[in-house]
Amino acid sequence: MLEILPKSGGAVSRVKATCDDCQRGEVIPCEITRASGGVWSANEGQAHAKLRGQGWSIVKGKLRCMTCEAKRKARNAPPVPVAVQAVAGTDKGPTREQKREILELLQVSYDADAGRYRGADTDGTVAEAVRGALPGWVADLRAEFFGEGGGNEAAGQYADDLAALRQRCSDAFAAVEADFEALKGKVDQARAVRDDLAKLEVRYASLAKSFDRRVGAKVGGGK
């Protein structure tokens, strides 16, 4: 699917291509024209050519990124002979053909610079795309030729989101505790004022009572 992106000022017109299998997005420059009816449309031929140059495929109207296209080719590969499957199921490890397919998939699904898989791919998803392969074989080849890290972007994003949420939770509790301490201080101040008021009321009552006795004595003496 191609989506025309908003253009501002002298910026180059762009479209966003979305993989129909994994929903991965890719933004590329592309000519955009406006029809007589006012509808904008992208130059699909130009966009598809640029996407193919990046390893994407357009098969029967479906857009696939390089990773999904490699998986599709692996799924559509000729069946492995039964004799080969029997060998592959032993502890002898993958066949030469399986190794080749695994390495081809790793080239498009593993980011050696980042030390992790792209998107949500794993050793297991690569193994699923190669008939008769085991995740352990993929892990061994990946570690030998690409990198030790078996994680992926999706897991990394979850970890980043979790860390950010933990920090927000910690900050929220710290703010509440600060507010509580401030409120506690105000409550202590209010209690001190209340105690001073109570003492003053007792003193006032005592003075008023003493004043009443004096006035009463004077009035009584005058009679």
C-alpha cells in the first residue's frame, strides 16, 4: 500500500510504502501529481522501482518488504527430498541447501550493526521459513556470521517502553511522597495552631471567670 505524505514548503514529495505482510513502513521520495478532479496520486511505477531496488517485491498487487519476500521465496521453494529430511533430522546439522537458505534469510532479517533482528524476527521465525530447519541451527549460523545477540527490535522497543514506564511510576510515587510530606508539614502546623488556640481559650476562660468574681464581689459589697 502506498500512502501520500503531506508536503510542506519546498520539501520533496514522499510516499509511505507499507508491507502487506508485516506492516513495516518505508518512506521514499516519489512524484505526486494532481488530477483535474483535484485528487492527488503517486507515481506508482517510480515508487515500485525504488522499492524493488531496496529488496521489496510487488507480486499480484501485494507489497512485501525484503524480509517477508525472502520468507515467501523460502516457503515456495521446492520440497526437500525425504532422504535429505532424514539427514537434517539427525545431529549432523543442516544440509548445505538449508545453510544457504538460512544465511540468505539472515542477511535480510538480521541487523549486524545493531546486533539484533529487525522487526519481530527471531531464530525461530527464520527456522520456520526453512523447511526442516531447527532454531538451534539458525542460532549457530547467526552467531558465527552475524552476531551473538538473538533479540529483535520489537523486544528492544518493549524493553525501552518498560523502562520508561518504570521511570514514570517512580517519578509519580516520588511526587506523591513529596506532596504527602508537604501536607504532613501543613497538618503539623495546623495542629500547633489548634493547640495554641486551645491554650488561649483556657486562659481566656480563666481570666473571664476571675473577672466575673471580681465584678460580683464589688456589686455585692455595694449592697
